[in-house]
Amino acid sequence: MCAHQPGAQPTRHQLWHAHTRLHRCQTGLYIFTVTSDDASAVYLSPNAESQHKQLICSVPGNTLATEFDKFITQVSQPVQLVAGAHYYVELLHKEGSANDHFALYWQTPSNSNREVVPGTALVQWADCTPGAEAARLPFGADGCRRKPDARRPPRCRTGSTR
């Protein structure tokens, strides 16, 4: 889930679709906030399965990169997450023209300040059959996925899908 920052080359009529899993969370209430130019939507599942995802926050128009209160829908209700569990998360971003950016922030049980969800809290999503868990491929500290090894496709393993 890379944060796409302002100042990037403007594009026209582009759609971003990022999906991954959250992990390494501490137990407690989390609040998510999305900023984007143009529209965006964030979905979170109560587990690692994408079919249970629910819209938790969205931007119906556009915001500045750190404008957190333009739309009431930008900020999620508090979400209970359990340490060690995996949660499917998806961000959709639509860019119309001119400036473009998006970022997903969170406030954690131990930090009420908003910060971009760090790459250390994400694992690569691999389309797996139900009941299988994607092999973990950490993202970089900047939140961007590390380049996969082209010789090794993402693996799925059967077992717990926490």
C-alpha cells in the first residue's frame, strides 16, 4: 500500500487498486484516515479473507495530502484489531486529472498521532484458494512492496488464515 505522494507526474483518468494484509498489530482500537486526489475508498475485512471486506473510509472528491477533515467519510470508526491476526485491506484510488496522491494513515492504541501505515505492518497479497495463507513477503519500510523474485511466483500454503 504505497503512499503516492504529491508532486508525482500528473496523470489523467487513472485507477489504482492496492490490496494487501495487515499484520504485526498490537491488540486495541485503530482509527484509519485516507487522503487522496481524486476519489478513494478503503476496505477492511475482519479477517484475512477478501470476501468479508467492508468500506471503512473514503474520499468522494479530493483532499490535500495532509487534509484529514474535509469529508466526514475520510475517517473510520474505531476498529478492533488483535495482535498476530491478519486483516485483508484494499485501497481503490481514482485519478481524474492534474495532481494525484493517496495515503492511508492510522492511529494505533499506543499512538494517537496519525501516521502512514508503515510497510512493516503489511504483507504481500497473493490470490489463494479459500483456507490458504499467502506466503509472507514484507514490504519495505516506506510502505512499498519489494520487487518479487520473477523466478518465484507468490506461494500459498494451506492452514490457518488468521
